[in-house]
Amino acid sequence: MKKTKHLKVLILFLSVCFIARAQTSTFFNNIKFQESITSVQKKVNVISNDISLININAPSFPLSNKKETHLVATMVKLENGMLDKVVFTFSDDKLCYIQARGNVMQVLTPNIKSEVSTYLKYIVYQSDFLFINESKDVAWQLTPESLHPNLFTWDNPYLNKANHHNEIKYNVSVKVPSFIKMGENIDDLLPLLKKHSDFIEVKKLERSTSTTKTQINCFGIEYAGFPRKFEARFENNKLNMVWILTGKGEENRLRKKLIKEYGKALFINNNWEVFNDWTVLLRKDKPEILLLTKEIGLMYKKQYSQ
């Protein structure tokens, strides 16, 4: 089997695959993504020992707008064996994310024919949108919407919790984290980024006679109510921008939080809403928040003021 480690190529491939299939199948009893809770619950009942439904009062899942629900199933029996536990996550009554634990390689992979890739500590079965961390014995099946914020790096807490009725609380602040020091040197910031992330990835983006560009991908930083991927970009070893990956479903929540923290937006168009003297930007064409140095923020301001 051919393997690749290039995530951009992988994401592009997965997105094309999904566009070609309006409703992606899952590995679970003919369940498809975008199905309703009622429909999925009936199908899961047939293949599991026990199920419970968790309705979240204050949604924080990035794909959820008004409603977030988790269907937890134990001892899920499939063709090649039994999974210990599976959590099906719904955004606004549509299945959008699945995480499973226990015997995942044995149960999920024997009949897969799609190309296999590797990324960080994950085995990726491309056309099935399946990510597996073999050492943790955990698998994720995604959609492009859940792939964008790298939700294969998030462990659904209800997969591991014994008490499913207590809601999980993450840091809800949209303040720039204190360890994100714009303009600071990469050698000084790297230990801080490591400390506040579950894990990191360092990528060299570009090098010329006068410029070096490096990106440090930081996974699991809590921000605005969820553990996020932060893409910290350095030019000539100075931090000049940070992309925080979000979901389209939470755009209204993020906007309200940003307004509460920084006041009304200074500039609004179809793609951007700008806050905090052009250093904090809500992106709308692609769900992200962008942090900038004051110097780059001023460049953006001049560009959009023309």
C-alpha cells in the first residue's frame, strides 16, 4: 500500500472524495453521516449492548450551531468483531463525527480498500475518512467539516467518562492566550507552545536568501470553549500570525464572544469581521480566527480601506 505524509494533499483528496459522495457511509449498520438522531439510534440499538443519549445544554462542539448531542454505545458488534465503545456526535440533529475505542484495527480495517496514509501518529484510510491511533486503540471517522478543525486530534470525553450526565467544561475565553506573544522569537515561544499543547508539529514552510518561514502546529489548546489547533507562523523566527481553526456551526457563538471581549467589529465584509485594532479577525469564508501583530494588522487595514 502506498503511503504519504503530506497533509495538504491528504485533505484535498478527502474533500474531493466527499464532494463526489453527497452522503458518506460509515462502518456502522448502514448508518450515514447527516442522518438524524432518531434514525441512527434505531440502527445502533441493533448492534450494541447499551446506549445512552447526552444532550448538551450549551453547545461547544465546533460544528454545532444550536444543538449538540452525543449517542454513546457500548459493546458494538460489527462483521469483524466487537468495539468496546463508540460515540456518535450530532450537530443540529445531523450525524457529523464518530469516535470508537477498543479493537479498532481488528474490527474496522480488514475489508478497507482505500489508500493508506500516515500523518503524525495517525494511520489514515483516505476515502473512508478514517483516522486510527493504533497505540491508543482509538479510531475517528470524519466528514470534511470535522476534518478542517482537525477533530481527529480531539478525544470525545464521553468516550472515556463513566458518568455520561456531567457536561464537560472547557475554557470559554476568546482573549489571546498569555503565552501567545506576537512578535516574539521562536526559541523563546517553543517551550511555551509545547507546555500548553497536547502535542506539536514543527514545519518549515519556506526559505529564501532573506526570509525563513516556519509553522508550529499546536494541538489541544483550549480557546472559546473547545480544544483547538493553533497554527503559529513565524517569519524570520518572529511570530507574526496565528490561525485558530474553528467550525462554521459556531460562528455566531464566536462573534458574540468577540464582541463581548473587544466591542463591536471595526470592519465587516463577506469574509472578515475585525476586532481589537485589527489584531483579531473572525474569518467567515473558511472557519478560523486570525491573530496578527499590530504591524501586519495595520497592513490589512490599509488594504481593506482602499
